[in-house]
Amino acid sequence: MFVNLTPHDVTVFDGDVAVLTIPATGLVARISESVDQLASGPLGGGIDGVTVVLGEVEDLPQPQDDVIYIVSMPTMMGLRAAGSTRTDVRYPYGQVRDDWGRIIGCRALATLGRR
């Protein structure tokens, strides 16, 4: 079973054919962030530079048997950066776009590995 924790329905394509649409649940898993003011400062030309510090992933349920949670790629990156080894979390990979360049789906559900 798939549980979509992104703000949008996720449609998976095989070639040009949509094979599955996983509706958004209304619950969105996100990584919290804050700005480190001490590490921030002007870059010149009126442009400020900031250092963003990633926090905890919010609204990600505990693992359940036979459930795959779908999150955004930044949320997945935050999980891995925090050292999580969860295998039940995936993100949409291989964007499929319409004729106007809008994302309408993906080709797979990916996890992040380590080298």
C-alpha cells in the first residue's frame, strides 16, 4: 500500500501511459528548517546569504508493515542527512512533463543510497 505524504497526487508512468495515481492524503511530511543568523551575511549587490539548518522531519508516520510512504525529494534528503535508514520511504523520480513543461508524473519511486 502507498501513502502519499506530498501535497499533490502522484501519478506513475510506464512510457507514455499512466499506470497508477496515488492521491494526496492531506498530510504532508516536511523537513523543518531554520536560518543560522550567525553564519549569514551579505553577499554583495544587495543580496543576502543565509545558512539553512535542517531539522527533524515532521508528520512522517512510524513504519507499518506493507506500507510505502511517498515524500518529496527534499524531505527524503533530510531523512538521509539525519542518518535515517528507513526503507519504507520513497520519493517521485524521473519527472514526466506535459507539452507545456508542467510536471504531471514520475517514472519510479526512489530511495537514496550512500556510497
